[in-house]
Amino acid sequence: VIDTIMVPATLYATGLTSADLFVAYFGIIMMAGASGNVKRTLVLASLAWCTYAAFTLSMEGSLFHGNVLLSLPFFLVVTLFYGGLAELAQLERAERERLSHVALHDELTDLPNRRFIMDSLSRALAESTRFHSPASCVVLDLDGFKRANDVYGHSMGDQVLRDVAAMLTAEKRGYDLVGRLGGDEFVWILPRADEEGAMAAADRSAVASPPWPGTAMSSPASLR
């Protein structure tokens, strides 16, 4: 509709040249793509049209020269149309990213889940083989988690899992990956770390394991 009706109709009604009109047309498309939002696109297009109108007024002394006012409906419709498309595209992209994140991350701790871990471990091992560099993987599970979970309740257990996830995330290097296999099991993938370095990192995490909230009971981790 925009292309087949609005453009010829505006050319006929305003007498603007096709070059001038298409400069504005593609300018609006670029603004819509850059802003990704109807409101921001309207603001940018309004500023551009006001600048154009002020320039015409200063040069010609009238806004009716070249039918500048008659071009306003065209600019408005095109801006709304492409601004809406850009906003819809942004929303769809955000939803795809959200769904991708949900599919690859644990709901409770927001750490990478088993699927993400296994894919990352395969890549780390392939890289280790290719470049002849060490790589390590540490599996940690919380000692006595099931018993303590039964005693203090699942909400307390969930909080401990979140605290352990936060502790491991803080302890890891920037290129390490920490994930949750499920239950009380966590995985720490350490590229370019030999067994000694991996065990040192794992020992630090065991020492730093947080206590059960509101209790005197600790949550030590076993390492594999």
C-alpha cells in the first residue's frame, strides 16, 4: 500500500520530484531501523520534517512552496508504517533471544543447563585437542543437600543453590564456564587449565561455599 499508492499519490498531489520524495522515504526507513521504535521514529521524522519546513520557509517565505504541507500526511503514514515494522522486529528479536536463553539456562540459578554444558564441553575438548592445550572439567555436588533440603524446606534449598551459583560465577575466570547439571550438581569447565590448576580452583570454591541461610549448617561441596 505504501509503495503502490502513497508514493504516486504524494508525487501527484505535491508536485515534488521523485528524487526528493525518495530521499525522504529512505531517510525515514533508515531512521526507523536505527531507532527500532515507533515513538522515536516519529520524533526523528518530525525533527527532520520541521527542519525541512524551516529551510523552505526561510528560502521561499512560504510553506506552500513545493506543497511542503501536503507532504506531511505522506511522511506521517510512512513513519508510522516503518516505525511499527522496526518495533515489531525488535520485539521479535528480543523474544527469540529470551526463548534461546530459557532453552539453554537453568530456571532457578540462571546458569547454563546440561545441554549448554555438554555443547561447551565438546567445544573445549575439541579446542584442547586442536591446540594441544590442557582443559579441565570439575563436577561439584553439595554434601548432605537432600537431607538438609528435607529438614529446612525446598525454598531454603533453592536459596542455597542460587548462592552456590553466585559464588561459582564470582570465582571463575572470564573464559571459564559454570553450569548446573541438575539437582545439587554443578560443573566448572576450565579451558587452558591443567589438573593442578583445576583442583586449586575447585578447592577455593569448596572453601567459599556459603552456609545454609539462617542456620549454622555449612554446605560443603564434594569434587570429582
